[in-house]
Amino acid sequence: IILACLSLALTCSADCDFAFLTDATTKYINAQAAGDPTSIASLAASNVTYTENGAPLSISEGVLTEAIKIDHNRSTHDTVNCATFSEIIAASNPHPYVIGTRIIFSETSHKITLMESIVTDQGDWLFNATGYLYWNSHEKWDPIPPEKRDTREVIKAAGDAYFNRFDNTSVVVPFDVPCARLEGGAYTGTLNLTGDSCTLAGLPSTLVVTDRRYVVDETMGTVDIFLGFPGLDRSVESQNMPDSHFFRVESGKIRYIHTVSSCVNPGCGLNGTTFGRRRVRR
């Protein structure tokens, strides 16, 4: 076994224990519920990078210091890339949130080296935490049976095809039937509950999406992609908005998509708000 690891050093060093990752996401969810970042700070490397909506912060300054009533959470675990993704819906919290958090761990020390959260609330893209919670409750995200699991490559390719289609209309996106997209709280499934509402809802055709960061979980059939969404906030079109697209892939087809997208100005500049007045959170 030792010789095998030496000959495949990159593979052996990159893998993270599933139990370690699930314990880490449990600690993260509990820390957010309690408003106490101590347990997460203890997992962090001394040079950790922590961001909220792309802005660098200290872990002890961010949303983790706020106790939040969590109505739903879902976490996925990438044992190859030593990474996790967690989705939090807090619709009944006095200040509603939908949060997506990606955590990267060192392959050697297993300390957190990067933690980036997209913290959305009123005024962010299509934000409606109640709607997000409601439609999520109608979906099925159970673990995929071992004999039906797709490979990492197939799952990742499905998510990439979605964004590749944004600037190349010849790309065929493997949408399932049915397929539904949940954006901020708005649900495309209402267009056709039994059909491919992902196609019906439409996609851009002139946007190049780069800087994609992945968390792949074959057990759950998911890939989360963090990115900067170009042109989303019309009041600052030159800035890419912090965005997460969370894909559920079944038999190579996209079944569900959950998105959280932050705006600089309320409504991403589409609701008549005066441009230039920055949002004040919490």
C-alpha cells in the first residue's frame, strides 16, 4: 500500500476522508446556527482566506457571528479536492438569508485554506427565502444508489455544459425531463412541472463565464460551481457578481439547479433603485 501511494503520490495526497469532511460541515452549520465562529476558526490555517460576496473579511467579523435560525441545510463533500459546499436557507429567521458556502482544506494539514460564502438577503437577485424553502421542500436530493452513480467527470461536464452554452448556442445542455431551476426563490418548475422548464426559462447567449470553482460529490450526484456572473448587476455591468450554481445530476442529466447570486445595488439594478447607492447588509 505504501509503495502504491508513493507511485501515485498526487492521488493519495489529494484525497480527504469523507468522515472528516462531514464533521467539518456539521461544525460549520452548528457554528452558523449559534453565531459562534470559534469552532471554524480553530479549523482554519493561519493564512486562511475568508470572503463574503467576494469581499475579504476575518472569520470573526462575518455572518458567522450572527445566530441564524436555519430552516434547511444541505452539504456536499468532495473527497478528491478536499472541499465542501453547504446550502443554508433561513426563511423564518428575523433577517431571512439564503447562503452558499464553499470550503477548501489543505491536502496535508486538513486546515481550512479558503472559505468563501455568498450571503444573500433582501435585494439580491430574485431573493425570496420563503420561496426558496418551499420549492426546495418539493425536490428529492437523496444519495444516488452506488450502481447508478455518475463519474466525477460526467457530473462536472453537465455543469460546465450549462455555462458553456452561455456564449455558444450550439452547446447541448443535458437537461433532464423534468428539470427545474431555483433562482433566489423564483422557480422555473412553475412553467412546466413535468417537463424541461430549465430550457423554457431560457439562457444567455453572449456571456463568457470564467473562474469556475468546483465541488463535486458523486454520492449526491452534485457539482457546485462558484463563479463571477458577468453583467448580472446592471448598475455595475463591468463587475462580475458573486454567484453559486448548485447542480443535481442524475444519469448524466441535470435534474435540479439552485442558484444564489449577490448584487451590489438592490435588485441588481433592475427595480428602479437609484444606481450608485450601495446596499447595507444586516
